[in-house]
Amino acid sequence: MCNTLIMYTDGAARDTGDAEAAFLQAKKQGVRTLMVLVGETAALSPPPNAWLSAKPVLVEDGYSGLAAHTPQITQDLCSSCQSISSSSSSSSSSSSSSTAAPTTAVRSDVMLLLDASSSISTSDFKYFKEFVDALVDNLPISDSQMHIGVSEFAEQHRSVSSISADPEAVKSACANSDSGLVQNVGRRTSFAPSIKDAIDRLARAKTYSGRPQAMIVMTDGAPRDRPETTRYFGLAKEAGIQVLMVQVGAMASLLKPPSSWLSAEPVLVTKGYTKLTEKVNTIADLITHSVGVTTSETTIQLSMAGSVSEYDSAKIHQVKESIASATNIGTGSITLTVKAGSVVVTAIMPSAAARTLVDKIESKELTSLGGTTVAGATVISSSSSSSSSSTSSSSSGSSPSASSSSGSSSSASS
């Protein structure tokens, strides 16, 4: 049997001594003690770790956002009971604040830290906001997967969106005319206050040990507070947070950050903010992989000209590069298999990227891959949806589509 006490509150206990004695007595008797903190005020005054069996669930957007957190609260409650049945009896009297990670879909938390200094022009800031919307659309944000928050920085730090499982709420917060993304939060660029805030917010969101978390800094410059930036990036990594960066513009790409700051190589957008949205799938892919989210695997059947013998390793690489360029993902995310005169492409990418490739072929915007004519494309399977089909008929003589029939074949994968 699992005995659990779960408390909902928007404040802090005034009878601290009595409250602590009661919580410890409950835990001593084998009762799991959980708490949901509603509103920013409650989140700023969390209870001592010793009171609870797991870190409290935070609902920073108040009672209006409580219903949206029901799946998370339910999962934490179930995980609490699972940990009782799978652990030794001594765990019931432990005052540890961490619990075993749920065996169901793993949730992750991501903070977007956006440069809002005066170096960004009005027109570029418009492209920046469009990119943020597109990025949110391309991330697997949901109660059971990724939760995301947004802040911006320059001389000052501004919180734009609390960490949320609702992509529309995040986009709405960013678009809000009063509290959303604003241009020019100061002339100088200081990273440290925003990094520190992200560390604090991610720590409050971490409801169990081992929960994947990341922060991604997007900037067109270098920090003026370099020593403090180095310190806080180090603290973030010590806390298990994946630290990522996107550098925009020719100047930013010349100012490569120290490797000790980051968990992966930065994404470079050297042609500036006008080209940022074209990199959205690459950046979304970087974020999802950093927190261990597996993007859906989609198999696309391409009807292409030529014969199997023409598809040597060099040709396959050319086709890969063409697909990567058309969908803005890395070639490492694409596996090609060549059979019966056609190419079957299995690509691990955001769903929008697979759709983009098929749409471009259907509309005749894309008529060749690797210098070879492509006449049609069909989505034949996807791990994230029921069977679907998008077919383009050939307007010229081409090889038949791939099949499972026997015969000579060549393949390559990466």
C-alpha cells in the first residue's frame, strides 16, 4: 500500500516548527509527503528538503495554470508510489529530497536565453521573434516531454515565460506587448544574470534526480562580464545542465566561446538574423538530442532516376548533402539505403523537416538530389503517427520506386 500526503498551497507556513514536526512524523510513519506550490510567491519560498519526499511541483503561472500541470502532478504521485514498492523499507524514513526517475516518458526542461542588446536592429529583431515562434513549434513541448521557459538579456535580465508544457502559452508570453520579448534591454551584453536565473529556475523545476535539463544562449556578441559568465556556465554544468549556444552574425562567429563553457559545439548562423529561421530544424535537433529526446524516425520513399550501380559512396554523400540542405538538418541525422533503382531515406529529424522535404518535391521546388532527378516522394512510415501517405507522381520517365523484392542492392548509413 502507498500512503501519500500531497499539499497544495500558494504561501509559506507561518507555524514552521509545528509544520516541520508534522511532516517528519508523517515520513517516519512511511507516508510520502509531496507539495504543489502555486504562484511565484510560493515558488520563492520553497519548504526545506527534509519536509518532503520529492522536490515540490511549481505552478508559477498561478491557479489558472494548475489544470495544465495535472499530468505532471499525477505522474509524480505515481512515481512516488512506485519508488515505495521498489525500494527497501528504510527509504520510507529517509529525508532525501530526490526520488527515482519515472519509468514512463521522461520529461525534460529547457531554458532559452535570448540576446536583446542594442546591436540587434529593429528589422533583425522581427526575424528573431519569428524564429522563436518557429523553434517552439519544432520542439516536442508537452506535459510528458519537454517543458520550456524563455528569458532575454543585455545589461539587464528579463523573464519572458515561465517554464511551461504548453507551446501556445510560451508563444503568447513572448508576443505579449507588455511583458513579452522586447528589443534593446540595454547596450552592453551581460550573460551571467540570465545564466544564474536559468540555473535557479531549472533547479526549481527538477522534480526528480536525473531529469534532463538544458539552456541555450542565442547571441550576436560576446559577454562583457566574462569572469562571471565563466563561473555560472561552470555551475550550470556542475548541476547537470547541458549548455548550448547559437551565435548569429559574422562578428559572433569570430568570437568563439571557450570549450569549457559549452556541452556541444555552437551553432553558427554567419549570415545574420535573416537566415536564422532556416536553421530552426538544426537548432531544434541540437536541443532535443541534448536532453535525450529521440525525435521521430520517418521513412521516406524517393523515386529517383538512375540505377543502383550509380549510387557509390560519393553519390550517396551528395544525396545526403542535398537532403540536409533542403531540410536544414545535419547529414549525420540521415540514413540512406539504395535498392532496386530507388532510394529509401530514413531520417531522424523533427517532423516538420520530413514534411518539408516531401512538400518541396511535390511542389517541384526540389527536382533533384545530389544532381539526380527526383520524381516523387512518399512517407511510408513514422514512429510518431499512424500510417500516412504523401505521393507525388512522376512527370518524366524514371526508375520504379523501391520495393522489398530481392535483387542487387547497395546501402549506406550514418
